[in-house]
Amino acid sequence: MKASLIYTIILSFVLCLTNTNLASAENEVQLKGIWKFRVGDRMDWATTGYDDSDWDDIRVPARWENEGYHGYDGFAWYRIHVKVPEVFDNRLLELHLGYIDDCDEVYINGVKVGQSGAFPPQVATAYNAKRVYKLSGEHLHFGEENLIAVRVYDSQLEGGMVSGDFKLVALATKPQFEVDLSDEWMFNKGREYDKESAKPIQVPGIWENQGYNNYDGYAVYSKSVFISNEVGNKRLVLMAGRIDDVDQVYINGKFVGETGQFKHRDGATMCDEFRNYFIPIEFVNGGQDNLIEIRVHDDRGEGGIVEGPIGIITQDKFREYWKSKRRN
């Protein structure tokens, strides 16, 4: 009797582990293994039409010095073709690329989706930053092969996609956005929007990992988005993700709201809060481009619009999204 009970407990434990592993496998595409690799730097290497059949094979993760490129410092590209399951559609996605030495840009099917560090002439290393890029899914072909291309620059010593997890992960169902804002924004230091000094930045993402290492202070994210007449006449919510530390939001120059005390730089308790701003209908220009500004102050540590989801959603869909999260 006792032996039978022990056997039953062990069997249940094994089945539990098996089911957990299967569930994990269903939500992941592993990227460890053999990628295509070439030293040098050409932007057409990011495109789907480029033929990489004569490129070298390289193991990922690994220091490229250990893969036959001893002593090489400079630019190099990695490419891999992967099939993304159809069940990943309408899900929040993360691309995990471990640790890369020194800096990188990431492209999916020719579209830039992320960056860590800064490239020459003003190099900023991000060798110690774990790469987890949030993807909107709009650039992926579900149920088909997709190209992931990674541009890497190493300034000295070890280089390449050196360690950590390499995988595409499907998370919860994403909000039904009218406008998905997980994409490239413009970014400038200072309290107000400055079109002349603004430079591209990926959102969401920590600004320290995108060339603004050790920067604490004020900065402005800006993005011009088209909103149709149909959408503009609805009650809308801006889901602005998690911001570190405090922020103010403007649409077309009109103040929408803030989290924390922006002017007094008091945001120590706000860095874990996800921002949701209800937009007055008269602030939106239907059938036109609309300028969104998110003004941020970071007091210490990591800064910026660090985590999604980020987008514009109707109030009805917003309520359904949060109801579904509570049910789950």
C-alpha cells in the first residue's frame, strides 16, 4: 500500500513537470544553435531579400573569438530564419537575445525593433544589459518563416552574442489597440519637446541601454500618429506602459495627465505603476496626424518608458482587457 502511494506521488510529479515543459515549449521558439554570420557592415544585410547562403555558420551563444574570429573588433551581423507559430498571433511577444558585447540593433523582416548601446562614432557599451525586446507582432508573419537579423559592434576584447537565453516568447493576449505605439519614437533631453535635437529611440526600452548610459534627469518622448475620423470620434485611452520615474502626457500640445509630481521630481513610488490616460475627445484630431508627448523625469537608476504594452485603445476595449486579466 505504501509503495503504491509513493509510486502515485512520483508519477503525478513527473506528469506535472512534463505538462509544464510542454506548456513552456508551446509558448517559446528556441533560437540557440547555428546562425549565419559575417564580419563587416551593410544595411541591406537586414533585409529579407538578401541571400546569406554563402555566410559562415556560427554557434549562438558564443564569443566570436571562440568561433574562429580571434582578435576581431568591429562590426558583424548575425541572421537566422525561424518559423513563428500561428498561435503567437494577438499575443504580447518578447525576443530574448541574452547578453551581447558591446552594442546591437535588431531587425525583424527588415524592420528595426530594438537597440542596446550606441554605435560609432560615440560608442556606448551595453555588454552587461540583458536583451529582452518587446514586439508588437505587426512585423511578423505568423505560421511562416521570419528573418531575425542582429547588427553587432564590439570595440575591444570579447565580442558577439555571448551568453544567456535566446528565444521568442509568447505571453498574454495583447490589448486590441486602435494604434499600437510599441515602435520607434523620437527622444530629446530636457523638459520640453525639441524637434531639432530629437533622435530615434525604441519604445518600450530602458534609455540607459540605448545610448544614454547614466543619464538621470528630464527627457521627452514624441511620436506623430495618424488617427482616423472613425477612431477619433470614440472615447480613447492611452496605455503608456510602465515609466521610470514620473511623467506628464500631452496630445497636440494639450495636457492630458501626469503620474507623480513631475515638477517637483517626486516619483520614488511611481516607477512600478503602469500608466493609463483617458483622452478628452476634443484633444484628438480625427483624420489627421496627432503629436503625442510623454515627458519623463528619472531620478536614479534605470529611466524611460521601460515596459509595455503601449498604445491607443477605445475605452470599451480597455475595460474588456482589464476584465480578462482579472479573470485570468
